[in-house]
Amino acid sequence: MVLTAEAVALLPFTGPLAVSALLVGGVLCPGFARPYVTVGRQGLTVTPGRLPCPRIRVPLEAMTGASHRESDALGDFGGWGYRIRPGASGVILRSGSTLFVRRAGGRDWHRTRESSSS
């Protein structure tokens, strides 16, 4: 929303080419703003908001366990977003309560919860 408003505000001063990146970002960002996590018979699936892809899947047979614990987004993962580090990967939205999935190969998958009600 903010990117789209900035694009509209800058349009009279810069022209359509200069604001096209802001417009594209303003249209695409809401689709990635809130990932959905589904756990079922097929395993764990994460999709970015209302978009069908990219999709992260961890098959049930590839999981050896799951738990939750506290994590620090910056300290444990080096930031926010889709993070990959040695031995682990995940979607990190904030510090706090985090879903940890242990994979059969020993690699962890993490997803921080947006709020205590998620």
C-alpha cells in the first residue's frame, strides 16, 4: 500500500518509467506479506500469502519430529524472511515462538509465528 502511494505521489515529478518498480512492488508485496502454514497427511506446506508459488513442502515421511521454542530472528537467523543457514532453513517473520521441524536428514525447518494466536 505504501509503495503504491509513493508511486502515485512521485508520478507527476518523475514520469511513469521511474515509478514502475514501486508500482510492481506495491502490487506484489501484499501477496507475500503473510505466509500460510498447513500441516496434514502430506506433511508441512508453506505458501506466501494468497499466491500459489513459491511453495515450500516438507513431506510427512521426511519429518522426524516437531516442537516449538523461542528464537531470536536477528541473532539465530541473521534477519527476517526466508533464511537458509547451515543445517537449517525457514520463514522468519519475527523473534519469539517458533515452530521447529526436524527433518530425517538432520536438517531443521523453522517458521516463526506472527502472533500468539497463529
